[in-house]
Amino acid sequence: MIDTNIYDCPISEQIGELKMMMADEHDKMILKAVQQVGIENDQESLVQAINSDRKRYEAAYKKGYADCEEHYKELLLQISKLAMEGR
């Protein structure tokens, strides 16, 4: 059995911190853009709304992908049945 813990990547912790910093900066940019168009909103509420929207989008994307996948599986089954009948 191979020990996968032999090498401890020295930057893995920094990568996680960098992702968090980038997400925070992204949220700040959105807040700034919203404020520039004259909409008053507190940062915490806006970030919560953005995160909620991201979760809904991700769920809808996964459902749409699964529905599409199911649709094409059905089409492929129909095609294979037609091919078998043609033999």
C-alpha cells in the first residue's frame, strides 16, 4: 500500500486562504457596484443574498443537467432499439 501522506504540500493552506480572500474581494466588488447605482444595502445582507442565489443557481443547474442526461439516455435507448430491429 502506498502512503499518500509522504508529501505535505506547503502551499495547500495558502491556496485555501487565497480562495477565501478572492471570494471576499468578489463580494466587496459586488457591494461597491450595487452602491454605485444608488441602491443602499448592508454588506452582510447582500452577501447572504448572493450566497443564496449561488446555491439556487447550482441546484437548478444540477437539476437541468440531470434532466438533460435522462432525456438523452432515453433517446439513446430508442436509437439502440431501432438499430436492433433493423438487423
